[in-house]
Amino acid sequence: MKTMKKILALALAGVMALALLTGCGTGSSASHKSIAKAMADYANGHWGKTTITCTSSAELDALLQMWAADPRFETAVKVVYTDDSASLPTIRSYFSSNPALSNKVVCLYCGKYDKDAGKQAINLNAHYAYINTSNIDLAGERQIGLITTSFTDTNGKKVKVRFAVVVSEIPKP
């Protein structure tokens, strides 16, 4: 009987350990759609509005994929992430040369990678740069493209980030 109790206790301890670990794991990454919604929620809260919307854009995602193939893209990501204002003019000319972004308000965001959409929106809003400085007011309806990438910091360490391009029409006065 004692052996049976020991086996049962051991089995119960194993089940409890597995139940405890059920909440652990890598889980899946936040979708572009959920990050777009979180970015809109963040902007609405920040500006005290309820009318700002962000829609995930496959076209902007593809544009970011194209840019990511260019060796200069890592530098652009690093400039936005580190708020390197001295290098911003070069980055602005790099991004503004794309015809898909002409006559639009364009803002680049870069934040430390997070699987949670809400935390990702906060991280993205910590580092941003407007491409066209003549108008830095995004309209209420915004398109967002996202890419997960990395850059090498000054210590030689890879930093995993999400990089976003947010585009809107020029707001009407």
C-alpha cells in the first residue's frame, strides 16, 4: 500500500508540474493586424481622440521586404531606433525617393521586438522619424507596414526590432 501511495504521489506531482508549465512557451508572434489596431489605440489615447485607424497594408509590407534586401536598410533601422538626428537627412532621402510614398505623410517607427501587440505598439512609438518634414501630422486613416529585422549595435550585439512605415494622406485643414 505504501508503494502505491508513493507512485500516486509521484504521478500527481508530475501532473502538477506539467500544469504549472502549461502557461510557459514561446507562443506566437502578434499579427500585423493586431499591431495595427494597437498602434491606433495608442495614437487615440495619446492624442485624446477616437477617430484614428491603422490598417495593415500588404503593399507596405512588400515595400519593406524590398527595402530590407538593400544593405543600407540596416543602417536606416539603426538610425531610427537610436534617434540619430545627424543621420536622418540621409535616411529621409533614401525613403522619400519611392514614388509610392510621394504626396503622403510618412513616418518610420522602430521598437524592440515584442510578441504582445500592445507592448509592441508602445515600443514602436518610442522611436520614430518623419520622412517629409514639411508636414508631420498623420491623418486619422493610416496604413501600416511592418517587418521584423535586426541591426548590430555599437557593442557588436544583434538587436531584434520591429520596423514600421506608417503612411497617410496629407490631412485637410
